[in-house]
Amino acid sequence: MSKNLKIFLGIAYLLILFIFLYFIFSSIQINRLGDFTYYKDIQSELDNFISKNLIINLIYFFIFAIIWVALLGFGSPIVIVSGILFGKWLGTFISIISISVGALVLYSIGNFFFRNLVKDILEKKFEKYIKLFQKNEFYYFFIYRFVGGLGVPFGLQNLIPILFSMKKINYFFASLLGLMPGFFIFNTIGAGLNKYIKNAESFDILKLIFTPEIYLPILMFAGLMILSIIIKKKFFDV
């Protein structure tokens, strides 16, 4: 592919990103962000909208999440929103599939357009890990995803496999399995938030925190972090 075509596609990507962000933020009523009834209105409208046609809305969410991750690189809000919209089980399923696909799209874009740039910026920093990934890319990338990418932001996590030319099928399934425990926890929190907003008359941070649907997944997350630290020391402190 010619250099000019690559430049054109790169500019088109940035333009799409700008348009995407504009439509996302233009739909938010900033002046009502401090009003709890605003969130109750949104929750009620979303529940009604989702229940009218669940399958179609799952497809919409699937496409949206892929575009979100491919353009913005991170998935944290998505795994909360999916729990709010679809509950912890269905939300976990749709978010893990769509975000894994979106991450794969971002990896493919980065590998095609920014391969040399990624290597220039990241290769020295992650040099000691590259040999591990080259031994068994699926196994170590699965662990890498599970432990939260060693504290690396999710967007950069998606690009690091460029350094060792990871196979796309291994990338997808290692991401899918490695991200699953954390995604389930965040979807559970999202479902808990949805229930709290639906039932509460006003916002109370203490009541929210001590809601079982909130504090139990937070404890699960803390346990996952401790386990991740242990795994990190065993596999990546080389």
C-alpha cells in the first residue's frame, strides 16, 4: 500500500475519532450532572429502551463497544455500562466479546499504521518481557491480560503485542480469557449501580458503598488485585 494512501487512512481515522467524541459528549447534559434525578431519568429511559428489543440493542452495543475501543483504546466505562444495561451475566458476555474484538481492531490498526512508532517508544521499556512473550505468546499474554497489563493503560496493552508480532487469533483468545474475571467484577458493579439508582430516592455514598451488589464485587476486585500481584512476581519479575 502506498505511503499517500496510508496517510489518507490515518487522517480519516483521526477524523472519525473526532466526530465520534463530538456525538458522545454533545448528548450529555453537563448542567445536570450533579442532579441525582438526572441519573434516575436516564436509568428509567434506558431500561425501557433495552427491554423493547434486547437482541437489537445487544447488536448496537456490540458495534458501539468495538468502535469505542478501536478509536479510544480503553474499555473501562464500557464494562460498567454493559452491567448497567444488561446485568452482570449478559453484560459480561457482550462486553468481553465486543471489547476483545475492538482491541484486536486497534492492534491491527496500530500494527499497520504505527508499527515503527510503537517499537521506537515501547521496545526498550518492555525489552525484558518480549523474550517471555516470544516463548509462548498465548500463555504469557493471557497472564498479562489477567494481571491488568502490569499497570500499563489498556490502550497501550493493546499495542504491546506489535513488539513481538503476535498472531491475531492468539491475541483475541488470550484477551478474551484473560480479561474475563475483571470484566465480570466490573459488570457486577454496573448492575449494582443500576439497582441502586432505580431504588434510591437520593444519593448517599455510604449507602451505595455498603450495598451488597457494590461492596461484594469490590472485595472480589481487591482479591483479584492481590492474586495479580502474586502472579506478576512469579511470571514477570525477571
